[in-house]
Amino acid sequence: MTDPTCQSLEDFRVRVRTWIKRNLRPSGDVPESESTPDNRAEAALQIKLFEGGFAGIAVPEAYGGAGLTLDHQEIWADETRDYETPTAYCVSIGMMLPTLLDYGCEAIKRRHIPRILRGDEVFIQLLSEPSGGSDMAGALTRATRCNDGYVINGSKMWSSGAATATYGLCLARVNWDLPKHQGLGMFIVSLKDSRVTIVPIVPASGGEAHQFIEYLDDVPVPDEYVLGGEGEGWTVAQRLLFHERNATIGVGYGYGLGGSKVGGDRTTWHTDVREVARRSGAMGDTAYATSIAENHVALIVAEQLSARLGNGMRLDKLQGQWGSLSKLGLGLDNPINAELAMAVSGADGVIWTGQGPAPEVTMNWLTARGVSIAGGSNEIQRNIISERLMGLPREPGEDRPLPFSELIKTGSGSSR
């Protein structure tokens, strides 16, 4: 797909600029009636990116990608910042695809990754459960050996985009007599199977549901659709979350492919408080001046930290869970930003009947806490940073070596 002679960053930038001017619309030229993403329009745009060689810039050519580097992908992200690009494929391409690259067998990678890049298939994650909270390792969904594969039974929830997704990476228990972190497997489950029931979770902000509950009843999974092997579910899940945190903060495979751009586009997760204050007349109010300035400084720091982490990861200078630094910062800053925007907006922020779409400030306030939970709560991020980056002693967990079946009987278990 990509001209093999066009490998240098300089040549690639020229090629990108030429292509986007011929194929993409500037964001400002998108009519207001089209400002809400349409699945068909997004799909057509993703196909255009794929056929142009820009849907999987850092993905090997053998799997439908361009075979270049994350440095090339950063150039793509920079050059398309002011252009219309798909927004529906960040999870599938930025999080699930690299997990398949890490742990999928060759047949799975060749079969599914090109389809993911083209948008023909959408992958999501099936990790959280109704009974688990943040205890992902306490999964009760069961995978039972059957002939040349497994049968999955259980339930998952808080799964984004499940109604339109094709497959889910599902964490399920294969051995109840091992400690809870050891007896797990990661399975590729078809969400179009009639034995999967998907129920929407109605959001407080109204509108269409974005998150769902899934009930799995005797769903078959062939052997080759187990990632990493039968007992490697926890290892695969940790790698999946690594990619999720990177995509959330705007680095890795999700950068510039419809994912978050915390390193450059501050509106992805934050309300522009200064603009809200200008509209409401609060910009000159001394009661808010310090808070508005602090919020602006926090956004600049977030941009610089994200850029620093992205460069370190691409140059292999930073290895491990460094994305948790930015993820924690995002989880702390976003609720503060949402509350401040609500305060400076005055009556415009709190007057909403519930009919029709909520104002931006109201919507961000209603959803702000989700960023502090999704992808691992603030508390989980603090543990990761302290233990894996700073080398501090691990949080005590006397239950870790016990068989999971015993934990269920006694009702004990840690939150990790």
C-alpha cells in the first residue's frame, strides 16, 4: 500500500500533506448537520484512509498496514489535526489491534487485522463485570473446555460500543483452583453470535447509550481465538490496558486515528474554560481568575507530559507503564475542569430540561468522573506508578496465593 521508497519522515510528511488536501475536509468546512458522527460516513472515511495507506501506519505490511513507525504516525496526527478524520475506531485500532499484534496467532493476525484497519470489523474489550468493580482479576465469567475450543458463560458490563462491535476480547476464568490472577484466559468472542445478548446502559445525559451489558450463554470460541494461551489471560489483560492508557493520553497506535489527542487537542477531554468565561462574562471576575489560570497551566503541563512520554516510548527510553502518569493526571484534572466550567458558565450550565442534547458544559460535568474510572481508576493508577515505576513495596495482599474457589467461599479478595 505504501511506496517502499517513501520511508523518511520528511518524505512521508510531504506525502501526507498532499494526500489530505486531496481527500479530507478541513474541520471548519464540516456542516453543523454533520457534526455528529454518522456510522456510514465514518466507515466510508475509514475505508478511504485504509486505501490511502494511512489506517495502520505503524502496523506491519503483512497485516494490511504501512509497515512504518510511530514517528510516522505522529506526523500523520500532526498534519490531520485540523481535518475531518474518523472518531469511531480508537478502541478497535488503538487498543485492541496492538493487543492482537502482541498475542494473536499468525492466522488471527492475518485474518482480522486488515479488516480492523479497514473498519470492516470493530473490536472492543469485555473486561468489567457487574460483581467486580475494579477487581478485574475477580472475573466470574466461565470458560469451559469443549472439544476443540471453549464455551463461555457469564456477563460483562460498561463495554463501550458493544451494540455495533463485531468482536470482544473477553476475560474469563478457566481454572477455579488457581489463584485468581493465574486461572484466566483472554478469548476473542463474536458479538454477533445469537447467544450474546446486549443491553444498553442508559446515560444520565440522555441520548443514545454508549455503554452496554452483555450476557453470554454457551458462546463457542475456537482454540485459535484464545490470546496468549489458556492461563495467560491476566498477562494479556495487562498489556491491553497498557495500550488503552496510551491511546487515552494520545500516544501509541491510537494517536491520530480518531483517538484522544491530549498532547495537542485539549478539547478532547477538557472544556475550554476561558471561552466559557468569555461567553458568560466571567473572564474579568476576580473570584475565578486564579482558578482559570491554574486550569490553563494544568492543560499545558498535560500537553507537555504527553509529548514527553510519547517521545520516550517511541525512542525506547521509557519502558513500562508510563502512560499511567498522564492517565492519573487526566483523571484528576478532568473533574476539576468540568466543575470550574460549570461554575463560570452561570445559569447556562445548569438550565437543562433533559429534552434534546445537553449543553457542552452540562454534558462534560455529567461524564467527568468516567475519565477517573475508565481504563483503571485513579487509585489503580497510583498503585501502578508507585509499584512499577517507583519501585515501592507492593500493596499487601494475603489472598493472592489462595485458590480462587476458596476466595469465593470466604468472600475475601483484594481490589486488584
